[in-house]
Amino acid sequence: MTSAELFFDLVFVFFVTQVTHTVGTHPGWVGLLKGLFPMVIVWWMFSGFGWLTNAVRPDAVQVRLLLTLAMTGFFIMGLDVPYAFTPEGWAFPSAYLAVVAIHGLVYLTTDAPSARQAIRRNMPFNAAAGVLILVAPHLPEAWGWVCWATAVPVLYLSPLLGRIRGFVLEPHHFVERHALLLLVVLGESVVAIGIGAQGSTTHAVNAPLALGVALGIAVASGLWWVYFDGDEERADEEFEKATEDRRQTLAYYAFTSAHLVMLTGIILVAAGISDAIHHFDGHANRWWLGCGTAVFLVGHAIYRGLLGSGRIADRLIGAMCAVPLGATASITGWIGMTMVAVVLTAIATVDHRLASRGPSLLEHSESG
């Protein structure tokens, strides 16, 4: 992975921060959907740039300039997340369509004919989704929601339409790119600790605030540990062994789709951490921490299950436990963070100990 790609990925942190803020400041289903619909739409294209740099290295000057323009487009979309559902938010769909055009243009410079054919099949659907969200704010509210809801399957039904054949994928680069992108997004959960701490007090750090920060770090570290304790290496091995056709299917399901589930979980956890620190000894949101953790664990179980890279039973059990235990945040914020940290630590510790005893034991336990 090149420094240009890592630099490009940093802009996604701002976008995730904006989505987290939208979710956190508008509790309820409407606020959740107004944050997650833009996230789902934008992730499709952002992930698409991960596919792109497998086929076209970002070394040439013209490619770097176009990637810089795409970064600008993603940043504008991040700025406009709070207005994406209003007529004043025209910049969001306009930037999205510009990013679609840049993505397609760079893809057409690849030396692989199959990749050029693949992107020609793919671009009309990417553009159609952009048109849907462009017209959505100018329709009656119900029809606007229909447009956003329609844009998602227009993008994500690729396998059923055969649009993911022909793309060029280099296993190690692809796995590393998505792992580092997830790591960058995990930074949002760390940022949320600072946001919650700033919002909870105007005085110097005291013992309760320090404890809240420690618990927030524990939750964020738990998410990191669950994913990064050897998973990248095992996923790389499984991806390398796959045939070309299966590799593209895995890229779509295990990376583009399963990582979207995990990113959604991180956003909810980040909102939950910020709220729990802000209401450290009061009533915090009862759903964000636990449900976000559960969504992350389910996404990671899907990822592991598709790649056959590790245990999934403990992830699913942990997801079921995280929801009721995380709901204790409604009693006090610190209890909710403590419960979620315990769940994540238990899962990560079991995995680490099994892995340290040898690959044979880990492989035997994967069936469970």
C-alpha cells in the first residue's frame, strides 16, 4: 500500500466523523437513517477506490491529481451530510457524481482489458444512484426516502447482475488496504472520546473524567483487538488461495459488504462512547454502545465466515450479550462502557490464547 492511498483514506475519517455527529445529535430512527444512508452510498464509492488502486497504481502525476480531486469530492460530501436530505444540500449528490466520473476515468487507464470492461458495466449503476439522491430532496418527503432506499440496491446488487467480473485484485494489497482503512476509521472512536470529554465539563480533568476516558479507550481498543489479532495474515492467506472468480466474490462480500457492517458498528459505538462520557454518571443512550458493538461483531463474524479465517461463534455470542449489557448505559454511562469493554476483552482474549497455542487448535475451533 502506497502513502498516496493512505493519505487518500484520511479524508474518510472526516466523513465518518460527520456521520457520527449526525447520528449522535439526532437520536431516533430518522437521525440514524439520515446518517447511515449517506454512509452506505459513499462507502460503495470509497471502497471502489480500493478496488481501483489494485488495477492502477497511484504513481503517475495525472492519477495523483485525479485522486486529489476525488478527495475533495469526498470531503465536500462529508461537509454536506447534515444537508444531504434537503434541497440546499445539492453539493452532496453533485460531489458524488463527480467522484463517480473520476473513478471511472482513472479505471479506464488500466492496462487490463477485463477491468476496463468491468468498470464500463459498473459506471451506469454508480451514476444512477447519484441521480436518485440528486432528485430525492426535490420530491415529497416519502418519495425522497424511496429514492435513497432505491439507490442502495442499485449499487449493492452487483453479484446478481454479474457486474463484478473482470476486476483486477492483488490479494495482499487488497487485504492490507481494507485493514488499514478500518484502522483509520477506528480513530473516530478515539476522537469520540475527546468530543464526549469536552462536552461533559468545562473544568480540568478530574477523576470521573479520567475514568471515562480510560473506559472509552478500553472499548476502542477492544474493537481494534478483535479485528487485528492475526486476522489480516489469515485473510491474506485465504484470499491468495482463492480462484480468480471466487476472489472477486470474496472481495465484494467479505470486504466491501462485511466491512460496511463493521464500519456501521464503529459509528454507533463512537456515538455511544461520546454520549456515555458526556453522561458519565447519568442516563446515556441505551442502544448505541451495545447495538454498535453487536453490529461490529456480526460484521466480523461474516468476514471470518466467508474467508474461513477464524472463529465466529464467540463473535455471535458476544453480539447477543453486548446489546443487553450495553443497554446498562441508560443507568449510567460508565456502566455501559464497562460492560461493553468486558465483552470485547473476553472475545479478544479467548482468540489470542487459542492462536498462541498453535494453528491446529485454532483451525479445530473454527467449526464452533
